[in-house]
Amino acid sequence: MVQIIIAQSIYMQAMEEGLLKTFIEAGAVVSTPTCGPCLGGYMGILAEGERCVSTTNRNFVGRMGHVKS
């Protein structure tokens, strides 16, 4: 799981509530705002059969990795 938090204030709130620790212990990679996975770049693109839940409006075949993801 890759989590890219949209704003510093939300990142701080998640940290204060202990959510970042929970996510990291569950195996998530937590990042500050950046480009990457949503354009099929770095930080873990999707492999065949994998799924993603995203708020991006760029939702087309192969955008985040394999064309069958």
C-alpha cells in the first residue's frame, strides 16, 4: 500500500492520531504530496491483476502500471 497524503496539515493530524504508525506497521509506505504511482512512475506501479483506490481524475488503462491492473 502506498499512501500519499495531500496536505501537511492532514499528515500532522494523522501523525497526532497515531494513524501513521498503524499504516506503517500494516506495511504501508507513507509519503508527503508527490507525483509517482498515479502516472505509472516510481514508488510502486501496479502489476497485472493488482487494484488501486485513488482520487486522481486520470483513470485510463495502463495509467498506473500494467494494462491489466
